[in-house]
Amino acid sequence: MEQIKKNLDKLEQRISVACEKAGRKREDILLVAVTKTASLEQIKAVYDLGYRCFGENRLPHLKESYEFISKFPQGQVQWDMIGHLQRNKVSAILPLVHRIHSVDSLRLAAEIEKTAAKLDKKPDIFLQVNCSAEEQKYGIDPNQAAELAHQISEQFHSLNLVGLMTMAEFTSDTHKITSTFRLAKDLFEKIKSSSFAPSCFGRLSIGMTNDYEIAIAEGATDIRVGSAIFA
Ligand SMILES: *Cc1c(COP(=O)(O)O)cnc(C)c1O
């Protein structure tokens, strides 16, 4: 578990430098620790270092980790669903999570709305937008994102539409990554300034291990980092 501390120290160091360069404050960026590959002991080590926001994309591992961490009551822990979400998994996922980063259709939003109302819950949701134009990636087309945001904020009252999420291509081409994040940021600003944007719309979930420094420079409020912590 020494390694986890070392990894987090190094990560925090680099986040701080990126914030400084961008003229931003560390506390304005939420680090979502992505637990996909992490053991329960590793997750506990991150928790013990004071981190309270975790992200997962598979239901079994989410459930197991959620239950394990719930046993340590000091401080509120928040779990985020970060990956592709099938509609038939919504009712199992929703009781465990505060936020969902991967809403990319009206049908999925409708399913979350229905379940949230039943549970008397109001989850935060991000629209996942495919700003990198990679064929196989999930996410709504950037040209349709504002319309979907409009529909969701108008029709669904058990959802807090808090912002946009985008994944950049996994590449060492920083220009490519920057332009993907800029597209997301422009879209974010456009929706934020529209008449239909809910007052809670203010978050941009961009940046992973490969590109969180670029994401911070481009305006990320949430970075979702796994490998840099757990590998
Ligand atoms: C796995 C994953 C991450 C974290 O990726 P790393 O490269 O391990 O930091 C972030 N977001 C999503 C949607 C993921 O699936």
C-alpha cells in the first residue's frame, strides 16, 4: 500500500503543477479514483488517504467495493458510474451511485428517471459526448448534445443534469487530445449559457491517466484517474 501513497503523491504533484500553469485552484478539481483494476485493499488505502470519490464501470465490482467501503463510516463516500450503462442495469446501479457520467441517449435518461423517481433519488448525470469522433466510442454526437440536454432538463425532474463528459482518444498526440477537449468545452459553454440549462449545469468531466494535465488546462472540473493510482 506504500505504492498507492507514492502514486497519489506523484499524481497530486502533477495535478498541482497543471493547476498552477492554468491559473486554477486544486480544490476546483475533483479527482475521481477509478477502481476498475483495484483490489479492495487498494481502494481502502486511497480512502485512508482521505479521498472520497470513486468511479467504477462494472456492476459486480461496484457492488463489492461499495459494500466494503460502506463499513468505514467516517466521511461521506461517493461512487460514480463512469462507463457504458445498459438500461437493464440501471435499477441495480442507481441505489449505489451519486453520479452517472455516461448518459448518452434519451432512452437511457428515461430509464434512470423512472428508477430514480421510484427510489426517491435525484442522481447527478453527465451527458457523455463523443468529441473524438472515434467510431467505436460511446457517447452522443456533439451536434445532438444540446438537444438532448434540452430534452432531459425539460422532461425529467428526478435527474440533475450537471455537465458533460468526454473521453479523448488514447494517443500521444497532444494536439488531438487538446482539440477533443476544446470541442467538449465549447459545447459545455454553449449549453451552460442556453436558456434551458439547469442551474446545476457546471461540470466538465474530462481527463484520464493519459491526459489529465491537458484536461486541467482545458477546463476540467472532474478528472477520472485509474492507472496512475492503482498500477
Ligand atoms: C477506465 C476509465 C477511466 C480511467 O482510465 P485510466 O487510464 O486508468 O486513468 C476513466 N474514465 C472511464 C470512462 C474509464 O472507463
